[in-house]
Amino acid sequence: MTIPAPFPPPAARVDPRDLKAGYVVSDRNGYYDSQNIVAVGGRDGSTPVLCVVLHHSENHEGGPGLRLYSTRSTDLGRTWTPLLAIDDSLTRQSHDGYQLVHVRPDGSERIFVSMAATKAPAPITVPKPPRAAALTCRAVTCSLRRATTFGSQMIRRAAGATPLA
């Protein structure tokens, strides 16, 4: 008697593009939108920390209450920290937040989050890292602690300022 071959696993378990195969980043109700995920650390063989900046609103896309949040994972995306508000506005209807990892010559890393802040005086440009496009924005905040916290004050760069080395 021959034992039949087992059924293959469901596609959701083997295809990472299938939503059912993913992990929950946050389970708060409302609207979510994310531009990018960055990894910091890991250059020494340790597990990198993943960080994502996302929009969240209890309403809908473009609705009032849209705010930028950050969350991080220390286990390659299996679990995520509770959402950390980067931006204190609950009145602006829409703005984007993009992350840029900057590795300094001493090996320390900075995560810069740029956002379109409606009350900033003028656009600024963050110096581009090698092989990357310049990032033009209105306001920038920075994390020195692998996205555990972000600066409460926005960084504004003036013309002629020294590079972020």
C-alpha cells in the first residue's frame, strides 16, 4: 500500500505576495498608507531593525485626523511596536512622510523622516546619499535611536549649512 503524497500547503503560506501570508503591523481601525520600510543595523551580523512610517486616520483617506506614525520591528517584521506619533497634527488632511537612512562615517545611523508640513517657511533639500536622489521637503525630523523615538523639533536646513556627515 502506498501512502499518498500530502497536499501542498495553501498558497497563502508560501507566496509572500498573498496578504494572508503577511504579519499585522497595526490593528487600529481606520485608514493606513505607507510609503516605505527601511532597515537599520544588521551590518555587524545582528538582526536589522525594520522601521515603517505610515499615515493613519480613524476616518478615511484624506479625512480629518490624518497623522504620521512610526512603528518598528526587531524580529524581521513578525511583530511590531505600538504606533508612535511623529507628527502632532490631527487637523491637516493629507501629508506624506518618507524615510531616509543616513550612515555616518563612524557607522552610526540616522533615520530622517521628511514630511510636507504646511506651516514651514520654505522647501528644504536634504543632501543626497550616494546613488540616491535628493529629497526635497518642507520639514524633517530625525531618530538617533533606531526609530524608538523621533525628535520633537523639526530640522530646518538653511542654504549653505554643513552636510549631515
